[in-house]
Amino acid sequence: MQHDNTTFLVELREIVKSYQTGEVAVKAVRGVQLAIGRGEFVAIMGASGSGKSTLMNILGCLDQPTSGAYILDGVGVAGLDRGRLAALRNRKLGFVFQNFNLLTRTTALENVELPMLYSVPVVPVRIRRERAVRALERVGLGERIGHHPNQLSGGQQQRVAIARALVNRPELLLADEPTGNLDTRTSIEIMRLFAELNESGLTIVMVTHEVDIAAYCKRIVVMRDGAVVSDALNEARRSAHAERAALDEAERTARLA
């Protein structure tokens, strides 16, 4: 994929990640070159063991490559100490996981406020609350701010997780199998929300092994054995907006029958 250099948000240059298993060095990622421009919506696909999750951990500054360079929004990540990495993650990145990772004993509002507790400078309590409420309203949960995770459906829990990922206004949203625990209808809902966020300018990178979920993205990168084997624009992109509307219409028709 070719880009204008000024639009890069993410640049991976010859990224290698090796793990030592006994006396054998296993290469989980092998010389990956990848550039992602601002405003892209990219799926990273591959079977289990393809290296996609390792690559996602590197993109999320949760793991450092063995060799190669990672430039995030103009900052070289290699060599940053743990404190500066944590600050970079908190400021630039939002994370959405398959298992939601919500704190069960706290409300939706408190879950969304959590990333701001680690912000530097400190976010005042009033502003923290206002931003959390706005984030929940943005994902359609303005009336659920006082609910605990066990009072919410799976789709609603994932929306809380997305609100939490958005609350620090990240440059890049990283989603790891975000529909893995959801039914088809709810998956379409979540992909529609991602499409809306992307249309508003947010850059999204999503790891998935599901072809039908990757089909909602603008660009698809496929990994195998730690290497990128294809990287192309998605010419047959699915529309979550249209599919949700079709589902609603089918349900209305069924009720009238």
C-alpha cells in the first residue's frame, strides 16, 4: 500500500519479534513492514499462530519488538522506558478487547473514567465525569451510566468498553477480536459503531480471524507464519449501516405477518 508520508500515523519497519522456547528461538513476527495513514480502518487477519496478536501487542506498546522500528505519530517507540511507554499508550491509544475487561463492581460511568485516573496532568473530577458521560452518550448508552456490567447485555458491555477506549481522545483505536463474544446482530451493531467512529476521523486497527467481520473494514492485511502475505484495499466492503437497516425491516415485516 502506498501513502503520502505526511499521513502516516503508524509505521512499522522490518519488525521482528522472537521468543526463546528452551534452546529454540521462535520468530512470531518476521520482518513486517506496515504503514497506516490517519483515518484508515484496517483489519489484520490470520489464523491462530499467524503473528497477528503479537503484532497487535507491539502496535499497542504492550510489547517491544526484538528488532526493527515502530514509529507512532512521529515518535520512535523503541527504547522508551516503561513510564514513557505507559504515558504514550494512555495519550495516543484506545483498546477494545474480546472479553470487554470491565470492572464488575463499578458502574459504566466509573469504568469509562478509569483511563483518566492515570492521565498526566491529572484530570479534575468534574471534567472526568463530563468526558465519561459524553463518551457513553456517543456510543448510545447515556441512559445506562449507573448500571453495572452484570446489568448490561454483551453488546452494551462492549459499548462501555468502546466508550472507555475513546475517553482520552486517542489517535488510534486498537480492537482485538471485538465481536468474538457477540451474536450476529450485536456484531453488526458494533461494526456500525466502529464505522461511525472511523467516519468521524478516528483511525482503527482491528485484529480478527473472521472473514465476514474483516469485510466491514476499508483495508485488509493478512498474516501467515509471522509475515504479511497480502495487504489490499477492500473493494467489496460490507455496510453495517445497510445490514442493520435490513435486519430491522425484516423484523418489522415478521411482526406484521
